Amino acid sequence: MIGFIIAGLVIGALARLIKPGKQNLGLIATLLLGLVGSVIGGLIASLLGTGDIFELNVLGFIVSVIAAVLLIGVAETVAGRRRVTR
């Protein structure tokens, strides 16, 4: 469980480094987006037959970071819409 949280932080941090621009996300949001990205990456890697969903492998890690980058973009869009409507 602790390893899963650490992996989520690492994946979330890498995704924030890859995504251009400034993100207004805190540590908890980064952790959550990284965790969701790692589950998505593990699921896709599992479907491709490279390992189990909770097994650390290269393809799963790469897909996890890509999924987290996309999730950060979605989170920024949702947060931007909330600010505009106020």
C-alpha cells in the first residue's frame, strides 16, 4: 500500500513536469491523479499482457504517466470552468 502511494506521487510529479505550463494542484491532487493514472496504466498494461495490474513494469509505468498527464489536463479544465462561473 505504501509502495502504491509512493508510485502515485512519482507518477503524478512526473506528469506535472511533462505537462507544460503552471498547474494549480496541491500535493494531494497530484497524489490522487498519480494514483488514478497508475491504475489506468496498470490496467492497460494488464490488458496488453505485460503483467498484472499492480505489477511494476516499464509499459505500465509509461502508460501511467501519460494517463496522469491527460488527467491533469482534465483537472485544469474543470478547475478553470469553476473559476469562470463564479
